[in-house]
Amino acid sequence: MPAETQSLNYRETIDLLHQLQIEPQAHVVRLEAKKHKVIGYDQAGEVCWDLRLPLPMPDLKESEQDFHAYIDRIPIAPPDYLLALIQMGASALGYFEEGEVVVHKAIKKYMKRHKRGKAQISYLNTRGKSKAGSRIRLANTIRFFEEINERLTEWEEDYLPERIIYSCTPQLWGLLFQSKVSPPFEKKDPRLVKVPKDVGVPTFEELLAINEFVLKGEFRQMR
């Protein structure tokens, strides 16, 4: 079924949620915690609209299905959050208050063989373990995740973020938790939400661009 899609800023999303609450366009409204979405269904059980919420908005609890109670939990301004973009050998981290960057850090390490572009974590499973270049890349890989976790821990203690928004492959996400320096959150921390979008090479500019995206909601109305 064709759909009309509308991009909304944080305040516009709140206004739409209140409008949907007062003038319901759906027979049933369900909260999708994993997708950070609110979905409306008609009497036939078909989706008539869905709304991906701005990622800083409070988490949709798995057990929560009270649409009105969730709306009451949403603050007028975006709550404070960490934003972490992590790729092989490059990361951009930032802490945001009311949607504005307060502190940020880019961390880069040499972790690939230039000729093949193969990451050290993969290359060590095959050969080259004793070569000087391999040892340097391995040391850089270890230090890369340690530095990320050190910075995130520092900001966690200084600022107490209400949301942790991230972009990272499953492989690198696993390595983050295997680091000798642990991240300041558990894998199932309810504050965690993944960016549902492809991210470019992590830089400060990319961090700001992705921040613009995460502050927006997306409303789709089925025709």
C-alpha cells in the first residue's frame, strides 16, 4: 500500500502524538520498543500509520502498551544523550544536551593492512601474527576500544545521559564489550537505541549530520 511520509522535528513529533491522542485515526495503537515506533491499526488489523520517534525520546518499554501514558513521559525538550558512531579504526563520539553538542571526541587508529584493507581482528585469524605491522595493528585495535570506553565512561559519570544512541556493526559492538576497559553500560541497557541509517566515515561533521537525523521523527500514513 503506498504511503505518504513526513519528516518531523522533535517538537512537531510531540504535537503529532497529542493530535493522534485527541483525534485517534486508528482503532488500535501499539508501541514497538525494538523499532522505537508507534503504530496505528484499523479495524481490519491493517497498519494505517506508523511513527518512528526521534531517538532521544524515552524508550518504549517492552511491557508498556499504554499510548497515553507514554506520551505523558515525553519531555518537552530532548533529554540528554550520548551519540557514538563506531567503524573499523574510526569513531566519533558526542554528548548532547537538548539536541546540542556539549563535548565531542574523534578517535582514529591504524587497524587495516593497506594493500588488502583487511582488519587486524580478521587477519590475525589467518596469518601474519609475528610481523611488526600486525603487532602494531593489534595494539591499535585493543587501544581503540579502550579509548572509546574510557571517554564514554567519563561522560557517563559527568553528565548522566538518559539515552545512548549508537551506530556500530555487531562484530565491533561485541569487541567493545570484550575490552579490558568496560563500557559504562550493559548490552541490554534500556537506554540503548541503534541508528536506523547508514553512517559515513565517523568525523565531527558526520556526528552533527547524524544528530540532525536522530532528532527527527518520521510519520507514514497509508493511503
